Amino acid sequence: MDAAADLEMAISIVANAKLQRPGCATPPSRSSSTGRSPHASCPGRPPPLEGVELYGCERTRAILEGVEAATDEHFATEFLSLAMSVAVVDDLDGAIEHIARFGSGHSEAIVTADMVAADRFVREVDAAAVLVNASTRFIDGGELGLGAEVGISTQKLHARGPMGLRELTCAKWVVRGEGQVRE
């Protein structure tokens, strides 16, 4: 969640991504927000996340109630349950660095009204799919028009043996929304 995020949209997107099918490998198993985030003005825990086990950095723990201290291991874990780690970072640079260090390379999302920040996030985050203002629950073979999902890869090189130009390129899905969540 960027400092320029709509708080209600961000809560809706995070809740959808985490709660709809927690066993799916989609973020926000790890989450970060920029330091001036709007949720700093509303201490407590957003109601949709009640019952979710949260691990957070010191800044997160000062904002949200009932959050356990997070370690690097928490930030590196993709929780396939009702648990997630949350970090408050200083700015977009900090969020991108956090993702580079702890992200899975599968899918990452930003919630922001600042389209310059959104475009930079899309450009600089290294993931198979990057979303702007939409739930990571949309990163699914069927949702992307690929038919049944056969497998998931976060690797960039998918070919073996002789390779031509096609085998040396990789795709990056970009999804732009206006607060959409998956039903």
C-alpha cells in the first residue's frame, strides 16, 4: 500500500488476496506499505483481517494491535494459511527493495492513486505478474485466459537444449485495476 493509496480500496484488496483462498500461492503472504501510509491514522486492526496471524516490523507493531514481532524468516515465508508478515518502509524505494529481498518472483501488487509510482513499481519489481490496484487473486491461469493452470514457475529460463530468441524471452503480466477483487 503506497502513501497515496485509498485506504478502503487497500483493505479490500489485501483482505481478498489473503482471505479468499489462503492456501493459494498468491501474496499478501508478505506485505509492505510506505511510511506515510494512510492506515497510520487508524490504529487497530482492519476488521477484515481479524483472525489473521500478523507478524510485523517495529513500525507495523506501533500502528496495528496484536501483531507479533517479525523476523527475516517471517518476511521470507509464503504463508499458505491465515498468516502474513507486514513491514512499513520509508518510501517506494524501500518497498521495491523489500520485495527484491523477500518476494517470491510470482506476483506483487501496489495499491496507489499515484500513477507515476504505479508505473515505476511495474517497471522495477521483478515478478512474473505485477498488479496495480487489483487483488493478486487474479493471477491464475483461467483468469489470464490461459485455460487450466498446469503449473507455476517463478523462473525466467524455461527452455532446455538449443534455444532461439523465443526461448530467451520471458513474459511479465501487468494487471491494472481500479480496486477489483476476485469473487
